[in-house]
Amino acid sequence: MRGLFCALAGRVPGDRPAALAAHRRSCLRCQAATARDHAVRRGLEALVDELAPAPPGLKAQVLARLGRQDASDPRRDLVARAAARYAAAAGLAVATLVALAAGAARRHSRALG
Amino acid sequence: MTAGEVQRAEEELLARARSGDREAFGDLVGRYQDTVYTLALRLVGPDLAADVAQEALLRAWRALPRFRGEAAFATWLHRITVNTAWTLRKRARRHAAEPLEGDFEDRGLLPERAGELAEVRAGLSRAIAALTPGQRAVVVLRDVYGWSNAETARELGITEVTAKVRLHRARLRLRSLLEAMR
């Protein structure tokens, strides 16, 4: 959101903060857009203080369903997803190595034969 | 009651709940159910929010003995809620055979149903609701709750680069949605 908003957007180098700042000082359109962006950011930050009341029966339902405490990982799905990703990557790496080794062995046996 | 006394009372409740005191946990639920529900509402919309909040609080109860207080209890609960929201959202989508992310968000968060959040920010809330679930999660965690990119990526199970890209797109889309509403 810190970029440019007017027709000059492609002509002012984005990696030169001083050039961007200088442009913004002289461009009303960019100033207005920046102000709107700041307002959006402030609005988003302010949302953190707004609470929607939980449904009236939520607490009772939770307390009625309390089972045993087992110190299980409450984020186990996240852990499982990460493990599955690593397993898939490892499987792919192993398959690639096997294929490369098989190719090398085939070339070697052809050279011998 | 001073802030220090409130803090001490909460620590006492936590210690009791950690050792299996259901009444103490009930008090904690009473204190945090609105924040958990609000986060769930922002992440998955009104259809699933109550289920997510309930499941997150149950997971927190089960896991309480492993809570060591490295982070604030509210932060810990938020992490569990994000993870639960993601899991239940996927499960609900699978079971209801909803094929598209856009389809999911549009049905769950029609503007007239987003009124559970305060009216003052209704426009912003409607715009957030119109984002894709992935964009919404990132913008809510980063811009509303002030999480870092690394934390957001870790809790959503995505890379930091993906989180940054989603955030950028989400902010652009929010801007255009808000401009269209004016």
C-alpha cells in the first residue's frame, strides 16, 4: 500500500524511497490514496477492540462436553500438515535419487556390454 | 480490581484449570468466549463460528496441562482458534462438497449477515468478508491482531512469501472494495 497510485506509478522507481516520497509530496492523487490507505489500516487495527458477543449457549455447551485433559497438541492438524509436506518432499527426493541411480547403472552396464 | 489483581486472579484460574478444575475453566471460558468467537467469526463467518469457538475451547481444555505460560493465555487461545478454524473450514467444505473458495465465502458472509460485528466498522467488515478465506485469514491476523508475517505463516501452515503475497493482494482488494462501497 506504500506504492504509487497515479499514472506515474510505472515511471518512478519503486526501490528509491526518496524519489517516491518526493513524488508523493507533489501529487495530490497519491496523497489522497495514501490517506485512504492509512485510514483503512487504522480501521483494521481498531477492529481488534470490537467484540462480537458469543452465542448465549456457548459456555454451557463447552462445559457439557469437557472430557479428560490429555495434554494433546491443540495444533496437531498443523503439525500433521507440515509432516505430510515434509514426507512428500522426502519421497520425491528419494524417487529422484533412485531414478538417477538407475539411469547411471543402465549407462554403466551399456558401456560394459 | 487493579490490573495486577486481575492478572493474579487469572493466573490462579489457569493453575486450577490446568490441574483439572472445571469450574475454573468455566470462568476462563466466560472471560474469553467473546474474543475466541469474534476471531472465529472473522476467519470463517457466522455459519461456522460457533462450532469453531466451541471446538477451540475444548481443545484448549484438553491441552491445558501443556500450557506453560510462554505466551499470554489469550495468544495461546488465538493460535488454537486459528488452527481449529482452518481445520473445520476444510472439513465443512469437503462434507458439503463446496468446490470453490469463492463459493464458500459468498454463502457464508453475505453483507447482511455480517452485522454481528459493530456497525461502526460495518463497511470494513463487509470488505473483509468479501476476501477469499486465505486472504481474509492473513489480513485479519496481520492487520487486525498485529501478528508478524512469520507467526501468521506458521499458524496458517503456509510460507512467509505466500503470507506476504496474500497480504498484499488482500490490502489491494480491500481498498478497491471500500472504494466501490463509497
